[in-house]
Amino acid sequence: MELTKPLKGMGILLFLLVFIFTSAEVMANKVKKLELSSPQGFDKAPVIKVYSTDGEKWGAIDTNHITKVTANLYARCKWEGKGNKAYKGKFYVTGFTLDGSVDPANFLIPHRKTVSGNYAYHGNDENFNPVKVCNQELDKKVAQNGDLKIDKQYRKYPFLEKGFTVNKVSAVRASYHLTCKPTGAGFTDFKDKTTFLNAKVKCLGTPLAKDKIPKPKPKMAKVMLLPDLVNKVSFKPSIANYVGKCPASIDFHGKITATRPGEVKYQYVAKDGGKSPVFTLKFDKAGTKATGKWHETVSKPDKTKSFISKGPKTNAPDVSDWWRLKIVSPEMKKAQASTAKYTVTCQDKPTRAILKR
């Protein structure tokens, strides 16, 4: 009978232990659901900047650049606890260092559809090398742009100078660790989820590459050969064949046509070598202008002061002469001049007169 009391006490203790264990198991929290995925496209993709130190290729990562990393998140615990105190989450991104805190905070996890944070990229990801991405894309662009008017060995420099962006699908590894704490007596549950996020690699342009591009040889300027300033000259007597009383009065009319604005100098030259002063005619534009008036007076011949050719032709004019309008300047490829010929026949049939000019 004395042994029954210890056995009875042990039974009660065992019952209590089973009760406590069973109650804790029932009250233990559980991870109900955890999903993590990459946002579509590249609008929310993290940006990694790569730069060149020598203008020959990309070789370094800008570890000071802060970029936002975002993932789609669906996280639920079986029990939330008062004020969602059961939730605790951590967001890990391979190759990145968190700068600040992750959003959402623990108590807001069940009320958000995304998780994000500001990160600085430091590298050390075996499966993703932004520097390699830039240089591989550079080789591709050089190969696909063989029509560039530059030697093959220099074709990479225009791309290095301007830079470009490469969109990489599923490039960055991200993980989320969700902890569901018990809301009373019980056990804690946790779960991890991993996904790959899209990324944008900015291969920054460098001015160092510009100086490596050979400068094209200067093109020889095409010399525009202007046409001659004067392209037409006309000169005519008022009466080409005068018959009547002497002295005879003959006027001469000249015209000069210019191809463009300029200054033309001209002169009247006689058959016997006599010359007028040099006159100037200015053109504001292409066109035709009249020259200054010129006049010739043929006096009645004096037989005592004139030379009489032997055997003059019957009905021949007493005087056959000419004046010429000649361009003095500018100098032209083809000399420009016009001759005004005239004859004078006096009614008293004079001999050839000495002309007075």
C-alpha cells in the first residue's frame, strides 16, 4: 500500500507533462505561406554602375552607388498575435550590402505585397559579374556594327565614350527569411524563400576613350571657281553708215552685263590707238548697265592736210573707222570687248578726214 502513493504521483506528473506538451503543440505558430518573386520588366530592377579607369574597357564597380532592390512578397503566419507581433522577416540580396532598413517593418509584413531596401553593390557573386557583362556587350556591339566608318581596332572607343545599359534577366539572387513567433506558449516556426531578380547594368561612358579615336584628316575645302564678272559687252554707233553734210556727229552706246556684284573698269579705244580715260561701273547685283556716253565728230576733210590714197574706189565712204569698248579690270579668262564700226560719206565727197576726238 505504501508503494501506491509514489506511483500515483508519477502518473499525475506524466499526465501534466503530456498536457503541457500537447497544449504547446496546439498553440505553436506556423508559416502558413511564403512566396517571393521578381517584378516583371526592369522598371523596379536594381541598378549597378560599372566604369572604366583607362578608356580601354570596363574594369570597376561603383560601390558607392545606392540602388533600391524590390521583390514581390506574400508572407503569412498561422497566428499573428496582437499587433502582428508574431512576424519577423529578413531580406538578403547576394552581392549587396543593406544601407538602412528593410521595408516593410516586421509588424507590417502581412499587409504588404512587396519587400524592398536600399543596397550598395560590392560584388563577390560567382554567377553574376557586372564588369564581365559590360565587356561582353562591348564585344557584341563592335561585332554587330562593322559598318562604322572607323578602323576595326578603334571601333570600341565610341561605345566606351558614350556608354550603354544592359538589362539582365534573373541576374541577382534574393532570399527572404520569415519567422513566425508563438503568440503564447508554443514553438517558433521559420521558412526561407529564394528567387532571382532582374538587374540593370549601366556601363558608364568615359571621356578617356574619346582621345583614343583618331581624328579624321581635314577635308580639303572645295574651291568654288566663280565665273567671270563680265560675261557680255555690247558697243554700237548711233549711225553705222553716215551719209550727209560734214562735220558728222556720231554717238556711241555701250552696255556691260555682270554675273554678280562687283566693280568693272572699262575704256574706249580708237582704231588709230587713241584711248579714253578709264571709267568705273559698279554692280550691286547681277545685271546689265549702260556705260558712259561717248561721242565722235567727223569734220569736213581738208585736202591739203589729209593723205589721199591713189586710185580711190568708186562709191567708197570717205571715212571707215571704229571705236572699241574694252574691259580693263577685273582680269578674265577670256578678254571682253566690243567694236563699233562706222563709215562717213560726205555729200561733197571729201577725202578721208583727220578725226578730232
